[in-house]
Amino acid sequence: MIYLLRLLEEEKKSPEELKDLKKRLISFGLQREYGLPIKDVEASSTGSLYLRNHEEIHLSTTQTKGLLGVSLSSCPVGIDAEYRRPRDLFVEKRILGEKEDYWYQRMQNKDEALLKYFTLKEAYGKALGTGLSYDFRNTGFYFGENGIESDLKEAQFYFLDYCEEFIISVCFLCRKRRLNSLEIVKFILS
């Protein structure tokens, strides 16, 4: 399941309030799906969250300007969201592999394409449990008629169509795992 919380007035929230909202979103999902309390959630040395004594449940979170997201799954999962903005040339050089760069240079909307590449790669790093320490150039993504294609055969990737302001990517480290629209719970907080 994926839980998204749209924050219409995020600028009025302190970092502590945002942290509390994320905890409440995790708590809601854990209680709704598994009947578990949030006290079972711990952070690893890399900062990724996991459930103590519940290795069969995987958890990933994301936060960007105006949005919090949580994903819970029976297989390793990563979720990443980015607020749409102009591309960053430093990020471009840091994340694109040689083949990706070839296709990227031919894309019309480079701002959107770079955010798609970045969120896919960060979602994959989160699913692996390595986060940003993963060398993003080691993965290859291609956007075709069949959706997202990747050289990562052990993973399944999705873009979430939530609202125009964000690009949201999800990675499941399980080829058989499919995502359907009924698994996405959306909230709006003003």
C-alpha cells in the first residue's frame, strides 16, 4: 500500500511537525494493514526504516516540498517523490549512465526526464537499503511504449500519477509484484 499526504500549507509546518506527520502516516498504514504499532519501527545505520521483529514487512518513506509518502509491502520497496523544478546539472552528471545520457540528450522535456531518472534511481536505492550511497550510474532506465524499462531484472518500477506538481516513483524488488490504483491512499492536509 502507498500512502500520500499532500501538504497545501507546508511552509507553515516546522520540521518537528513534518516529522510528526510522517510518523502519523506510517502509524496509520501499519495499523490499517497489519494491526501493528509504530513503536516497532526503527532506523538502520543507513537511515532506512524497518520493522523490528517483522522482516516480512518492508517500509519506505519520502518527503519533498508539499508531499509526504509512505510505502508498505511484502517485498523490499522504495518510494521517492520530487517537486517539479528546473534540472540541476550537477545531478544530471551524477546519476545518468552513458546509455541514459544518450537518450536523455534527445528528450524534449529534460527537466521532467531528469526528475524521472532521479526518482527511479533513488527509489531503487531505498529498496536496496543503500539510499543515496548507491552509484546511480550503475542502473539503466528507458521510457518506452510499455512504460519503464530497466536493466534491473529483479525489480519492478512505477510512476504514480498523483498530481502535476510531483514526480513519484516506486520500486519493488520483486518482479511478480504489481501495483494497482486501489493500493494508493491519498490525503490532503491544508
